Amino acid sequence: MNLPIKLQGLILKRMFSVCYLFVDLNSYFAAVEQQLHPELRSRPVAVIPTPSDYTSCIAASYEAKAYGIKTGTLVKEAKRLCPNIAFRLANHRHYVEYHEKIMAAIEACHPIQQILSIDECVLKLGGRDQKLENAIKLAHEIRGSILNLGNQLKCSIGISTNRFLAKVASDMQKPNGLSYILKSDIPEKLYRLKLEDFPGIGSRMLHRLNLQGIQTTKELYQQDLHSLRQIWGGIVGERFYHNLRGVEVETPYTPRAKSVGQSHVLAPEFRSPEGAYKIAVRLLQKAAFRLRETRAWTRHLHLALRFENGGRWKSELAIHETQDSLSLIQNLNQLWNKKPNGNPKKVSLVLTHLIYEDEKNASFFDRKKREELSHAMDKINRKFGKNILYFAASHDAIAAAKNRIAFSKIPDFDFDEN
């Protein structure tokens, strides 16, 4: 190529204009149910955590979405909107099994940079794959590989100059869409979108932006970096400024979890103080198991309850560093005795202020025997099957407190169902 170096660079810059490809599986949980059960195909389907008119749909097929049913719609309301709708209890294991097959199919086409959730992943493109026509060809190859696993498994794919805009592009055409945002498309292509179409702008942030007089994407884009820092309250606003302009911004990597949490919407038969307590104990045992697996200890316990009458209550307790189930149950009892009267609908537990093995100092409190007991129980459960050993307080809650569905976390079943 006998061209000036600057001109060659300009041409190459135009040819190699995209860096990321984002894969978003469409209505994933409902799609898996339709794949597994042919009689559900082309029918409105909603996935629910428990058989109750007063629980919420956690996924809806596109046929159901056409009736206005979406994640968060009450089952009772879904029945009103679509009397013909089919409900399926969430099957955690099947969703994970399909997830693993789909990720392997994508990997066969191109290495995955990061799996972001059970239904999303991102690929970083290099070399000739950064040329738009090659990236589009790769997208079609990925889509075909996924469809080979089942014709109900559709995905939307976004291509752009950074991960953020690739995600935005993947949401622009659903289901089964393919969209791209090039550097030359910025900002005009973004102006067609609503503020809430961007990751990181939920209802609260939308309200905050509106209070600042920002009603449209154009008005958001025209804000300077300092203004966005102020609106978001720090560096997140600065990242958002650069992300909107197609610049790749590195986010800090935190290899160690800062908390371990478990929550559960209660089945009707457990919506009493006694039933909710059994579920809480079971959830706490699962959280403690996660601590021990990651060689972490907690120093803070948070408990939150949501009641059938709409009320909410939460409390927390600073505790001596521990990872054993028995000590944590005793701490839970202190919080439980403070709760208000009423029938809980949802129980949430979070263990925070975590420290890890290499950070741990010798304790004045000797809990070695309790920790050894917990580890021995873990070992027996791993060898002979989950729930062979557990604390009696959670006996009636074993089946009810199973993980119902995976969202952002991809579970290890030895780990999560123990």
C-alpha cells in the first residue's frame, strides 16, 4: 500500500472500528422451558419461584410480553392479562446446564472475555475481527451455534467500540436482533434511545437526572464530565461520561467478595413467624457454607423481612468473626427476637465485613470446635449427598429454601444446594 503513513493509519482505523461483541440471551428462563417442553412453544409462558397468585413472575416469554406481562408482574395480574398463560416453576439446574452448553458453543466460535450473568457474556475482538463485516459474520456464527442447541434459544447481539455500548446495542433490537454502534454513530444513534435504555440508569437515577433538568439522552450527552461526576456522586459519573463516547474504561477488579447474601420469597405455607424462621435458619446455613468454601469469616449479620401487609423491617448485628453455622444461628436469634409482629413474605440475610484466611488474626474467643463441626458436616454432605446433615431448626424448610433461579450468579450445585 503506497500511501502516506497517516492516511494508512486513518484507513486502518476505519477498517478496524469495533472492539466488543455482547451476547444477550432472549427471555432465557422462559426460552429454556419452551425448549424443554414443546407444548409450550408459541404460547405465553411465565416462570415463577413458587406456586402462588401473590408471587411475581421472574421471567416471561415474548408471547407473554405481548400481553404486558414482564419480570415483576404478579401471577394474579398475569392471569388477568392473559388467561391462557402457562406457568412453570423455575428449574435452576436446567438453566445452568443450558448456560454451560451455550457458553461452550460461543467459545467454539471465539474466546469469551467475561461471563457476566447466566444469560449474558462479552467477547473482546482482536485483529481482523475488529473489522465490522467480520464482527457481523462472527455474530451470525455465534447465533447459529446457539440455535443448534435448540431452536427456542435465541439471542440479541450488540457490537461496538466498548463493552458499555455493545451492551446498549444488544438491547436495541429484540428478540434475535443484531445491532452495532460505531464511533461515527456517536452521538446521533444514541439520541434515539431513552435515558432508561442505558445500563446504570434505573428508576432512582432517572429521577435524579430529571431533577437536574435532564430529560433526554441528548441532554445527558451534552453534560460535561464534572457535571456527571456530581450527579452520580463520584467516579461512576466520570466512567459514564467516557462510556457514552465509546471510550473503553477499565473498572476496578475486586477478586474477593465483600458480602455473602441469601434471600427467599416464602411459599404460602411458610408465611408465618415460625415458618419464616425455619427458612431464615436454612438460608443462614447456606450462607455459612459459602463462607467456609471461600475461607472467609463474617463480622456483621444483616436481616431483612418483607411482610404480607407491605411492611418492611431490617436490623443488623456486629458479631465476633465467625464462619460456623451454630454461632451464626445464635446471632440470628438475637435479631429475630426484635422483629415486629406480622407474617413475613420474604426473608433476606447478608453476611458482611468479611475477612479472609490471610487477613485473620488470632481470636480471643475459642470457636475451633464449632468450626470443626461445621467443616465436618460440609465434608459428609459433599460425600453422601446434600442435606444428609443439617440443624434441626431448618428441618421443614429444606425443600422450600432451595435456590429457585440464577440471575447474576452462576451456581455450583455442590455449593449452592448444600
